[in-house]
Amino acid sequence: MDENKPQTEQPPQWAARLDERTQKHVAFAQNYARDYAHGAPGHLDLMTIAALAKLLDDREPCEDGG
């Protein structure tokens, strides 16, 4: 296995219902909000997408029931 290749995580259940392109856009928004959030064009859109994704992540029960 190539150690330099990024590992892809399984998307949360809510994200798995989105098409692949939308999943990637949400993941980009989450990454932007976490690591960059410097006010680039589309800043509010990306921050909003990331905030909504976090709300959904927080609501989704863990697979182990926890």
C-alpha cells in the first residue's frame, strides 16, 4: 500500500446518500472550515456547508450504539 496516498474514510450515513461529487464538496467545505477559513470567495457558502455537515454528524448515532 502506498503510504503517501491519502486514506479515504467511509462517509457518515447521511453523506452516503449524496452523490460522490456532492460528498467531495462537503468534505472540501469541512476541510476549509477547519484548516483555512480565511475569507476566500465562497467563504460563507463553505462555512455554511461545513456547519450543516457538523450538525448532521452530531445527530447521527454511532454504529456501536454509543
